[in-house]
Amino acid sequence: MPLHVARAALLQDEAAVAAWLDSGGNVDARFYQPSGGTVWSASFFSGETLLCFAGATGREELVEMLL
């Protein structure tokens, strides 16, 4: 998934995530970013799904939307 979608999921931006999904984004897509440059490309984020990002914050709204 693109960086902006991963960031939106971590920030619980339901509208941005929904817009990406509505435009053909895959709910099971994984975030892979080449290393270097930003905290968003750190290896501990590599391979995570939208559901993982949404659940990381402990808020249920986006998690429920993704399920």
C-alpha cells in the first residue's frame, strides 16, 4: 500500500482509508517501503496491513470498518 494510506490508517483517518479502498485499493495490501529516509520506512512497519496499522492505536472505528 502507498505511504499515505499507511499513515492515514495509523492516524485513524477513516475517510482517507475509505477513499483509497473505494478507488480500488486492496484491504489486504501490505506496506513495503524501501529503507532509508523516514521513520515510515523503518523495518518494523514492513509487511503490515491496514488492519495492523488501525489496531496499533487501540481505537475500534477503523478496525470495524476494515473487517
